[in-house]
Amino acid sequence: MEQNSQHLTNYFAIGDLVAEVSIALEKARITQQELIDGYFSKWQPTKKKDDLYLAAHDFERYDVFARIVEDYMFEITKKVTELEGKLKAYESFSKNEMGD
């Protein structure tokens, strides 16, 4: 009974981490798309010179978006590392359980 409880606890912990990673990835994707559509498209060589002034003007605003994406990517990396640790612990637990 205790083993089943441990399995469920590990399962839900891993499931929670996967959900957190998925949410952070979606946030990063949306923010990255805003950077591409709202900022970098202004730098295309075929655009008018006035557009370059707008891009320069928007630099600080989109710098914030870039830093947000960087933060999401850090969060994702941290969660993936935690997930890998939990998977290794689960594998170890499963091997020990099989050996008993």
C-alpha cells in the first residue's frame, strides 16, 4: 500500500512539473512571437527609414520582452533539471522495489 502511495506521489509530482514546463514554454513562445512580429520585422532591409527610427524608439520596450523570454527559459531549464532528478529518483526507487 505504501509503495502504491509513493508511486502516485511521484507520478503527480512529475505531472505537475511537466505542466509547469508546458506553461512556461507557451509563455516564452508567445513573448518571442511578439518580439519577432513587433520589433524585428521593423528591421527588415526592405522597410522605409522611418521604420528604423521606430525600431530604435521601441528598443527598450522590446528589450524587456527579451528579458522576459530569458526568464521563462531559465524557469524551464530549472524545471527540466528538477524533472530529470525526480525521474532518476523514481527509476532508483523502482529498481530497489523490484530487487526486494
